[in-house]
Amino acid sequence: MDQSNPYIFLELSNPDHWLIPEIILTQSSMYPERKIISFIDGFEWTFNDLKIKSLEKAHILKKLNIKLGDTLTVMIDNPKEFIPYWIASSFLGVMFVALNTALKGSVLLHQISISKSNYVIVDEAYFNEVSNLIEVSELNTKTLNCLKLFSDELMDEKDIYIGKPSDDVCTMFTSGTSGPSKGVLMPNAHCVLFAIGTIENYELNHNHIFYISLPLFHANGLFMQLLACFITGAKAIIRMRFSASNWLNDIRKYNVTHTNMLGAIAAFVVAQPPSKFDKDHDLILIGSAPLPSEPERIFRERFGVKDVLPLYGMTEVNIPIYGLKNENGNGKCGKIYDKFFEVEIRDPETDIPIMDGLVGEIMVRPKQPYGFMSGYMGMPEKTIESWRNFWFHTGDAGIKEASGHFVFVDRIKDCIRRRGENISSYEVEQAFLEIPEITEAAAYAIPAKGGEGMEDEVMVALMKDQNAIIDYNDLLLKAKVNLAKFAIPKYIRVMDEFPKTQTGKIQKNKLREEGITLDTWQNEKI
């Protein structure tokens, strides 16, 4: 760590101190009046504000009899509510389960069920839907509106649980492939290592200003960005929802120096009309996963951003591959962050290493104890399946070049990535299979139109009951009950017969190859 940075939490050179509560308490004690967060709506918080608001929430949770070892599930967009509940949970030694606020229906119910929390705290906008889901399903869980929970009292600091780096403190759900979405159990050390990766690879310090427009219920927004700010004293500028039209205005208004993006966000930004202000800003670094070569070129040439870094990672495995400062990404992922990770390309069937330049599966393992997920919540069989021969199998195809650079090729697993969200093909299929007229379903990715970096669109092929008459808009209306907005298919194809293997498995690779056919219906509202 950079010892010249007066705000950095110096004990992070020792992994025994990779503890979220200790970081917050140390920084609020040493620099109480340091302004650490500016919200786009005008509010500002110091380190002391952050601690006080978190102790208020901790008092609320204690009154609800939530205690050490329990689980708290939240479905909150508002960062001024989300952040204190996250820190309050860490103060109490409570597992913090962060749900994607776009979820609906059976997918949402699955995640609430597997979390096994006594309470789900939600934004007011989600209260009725969540409480109705829980009531119908007869879960032993109560829904609470975060706006109706308040306290003038603080939990006593002496009651804060500091814990261990190995303690599982957060769960974030990632898309399933051949089954439902999985909750990634994240130890303290794993969460903090996300932040350390940002700090070391971006050379982040207390003079920097970090713009956060990605949701905090994902590891990128919460740990790679916000927690990195807490550790270094860099100021976080938080916009609750990404806005392409406001992106440059925000960057200029708040003198932003750093930000992270996803492939889709990068595409939306570069699609904005050029202006005379494109280079009139302080932005010096963008991290993006993925980072196609064309958006990178535009950020460098049109916007004059000095460093545009590609990243590769997953909620499960942290960020084991970073691009290098002062080096063009050229569509690659970067090199191994070898201080903390090992990455190899291996045969996905035999797990035998593959020569440089050949396509195989990207496999990862940590050098740092508890620098990875500890498993999948309530799914031990999925944990074992993902760890084979002492390597985590990412399900991603890639190439390692002789130079040490990695290239992401494609997804091996049936996962679709659309506008920054991983979508489970299984969950899309289940939403359609709940419609009585539908007998079989196959969801898969179709390359998005509109330029490089837009990632995938969702396509679903269906087989129907012989006598059924299909109305596509009616199909979508019924499926939407169980689908997040980002998972709604753009393309639907009704077929008489699916291509299948001899064992009866649908050959999605053939469906993908056929692409958008003449009998494909397009959802014009997407």
C-alpha cells in the first residue's frame, strides 16, 4: 500500500485486518469530518455521518431481535438506506443479502426463500409485491418498508462485532445456468480484496473522486468502488441509476477522476452525440468489464481519458485479471493480478492445461485465504460442482497469449449477459413453461445490434400445445410476472420441433447459429 496516502487504512497490509467494521471504525475515528460521499441529489456524508447512520440502523436491527449469525435480506435502491443497512449488518455480525431490485415473481421468491431471513427490508416501491409473494408462499419472513423504520438511538459502539476475515458477511446472487440463480457467500476478506484490487491497479488515493452509477447490490458498485473509497479517503459520487445523458455532466460537475463501467454502459455513453465538453473534465481512468476495442478507442480519442482498463472477474472469484495502466486493451482482458490470484486456460472436460493461443476454459484460484467466495448459499452440490481439481470453473471460454494477456472468447455455460446483468436461461425458460400452452422452451443469447459492447439480447424458442393459438404480446404479459425487466426476451420463435441430441437435450448451439429467422417475432418495446 502507498504509505504516502494519509487516509488509507494502513493495517490492510495485514490480511487479519481485512474487516469491514474495523475499516469503518478506524476511518471515522481518524478522519471524522472527511467528506466521503456526495449524492447526486445534494446530500453529503462525512465518515462520522456514515458511522452514526449505520449505528442508527444497527439499533433498529437489534430492536427487531436480529443478532450475530442471523441473515438480513434487503431490496433497496436508495443508497442512503442501502449503505447504512450494509454497514449495520457488518457491525452486528449479520449476513447481508442484497437482492437485485429488478427481480419479480418466482425468481425473486427463490432468492428470498434461500436467504432464510426473518425480515426483508425493502424500498416502499417494492413493499406490496414482496409482501404478497411472501404471504402467498407462506414463508416465515416479514416484509418491512425501510421508510417506516427509524430510530433516534444509536447502538453502543462497544457492541460492534469485529469478526474474522473468514466470516461470511454478504451474499449476492449470480445467475444460474442449468438451474436457479445462486447466492454467492462472500467472506470479509473477499469483499475487501475487491477494493484492494481497485486501489492497487488504479493507484487510487485520497485526492481522487470516484463516480459510482452501478447498483450497490452488485460487487462492482459496493466493493470495487465504494469500499475502495472508504479505505483510501477518495470521495464517492453516487448516482442511484445510471443515466447516459447525464454521465458527462456528472463527470464535469463533480470533478470526477475515476469510474467503472460495464460493456453496455460504455456503449450507451459513446452513443451520446459529441459535444464541445467531451474533453473538458478531470477523468483520468475508466475500468470496464468487458471492454470492446471500439468504445475504448472512443474514450481515449474523443473523451481524452488517459487510462481505460479492461477487467475480468465474477462475484465468485473477485477480479483476477486487470488491464495495465499506460497500455491499450485492444479487446483483451488484461493480465493476471498475480499478487493474489492464479489463472489458467484448461480443457473444460479434462481440466488439463492448454497451450498458449488455444481456446479453453478460464479457471481461477486465490492465493489469499478467503479471497474467494466460500460457497453457494444453501446449494452445497453447486459449490462442489464449481470447484473441480482445485480450480474454480468459470464457464467462460478464453485464450492466454504468449505475452500473458488473456482474451475472453465466449460463455461456455448457458448464461446470457444483457446490459450489465447476467441472466439465467433456466429462469427465462421457467417463466414461459408456467404458461399452460407452452410445452418446451429454450432461452439463449443473440448478439445485440447497435454496435460493439452492447453484449446480448435474449431470445427464446418455444414449442406449444398442438391446439393452442399464440398471441405474442399475451405470452410476454404472462411471462413478465416472473421476469425482471432486463430478462424479458426481445425475440420469440415458436417452432414445431427443437434440434436435440440423441439423449433428448435441446441443442442450443444450433438455435444460436440459426439466429433471427424469418419466423422470429421481435418485441418492439425493447
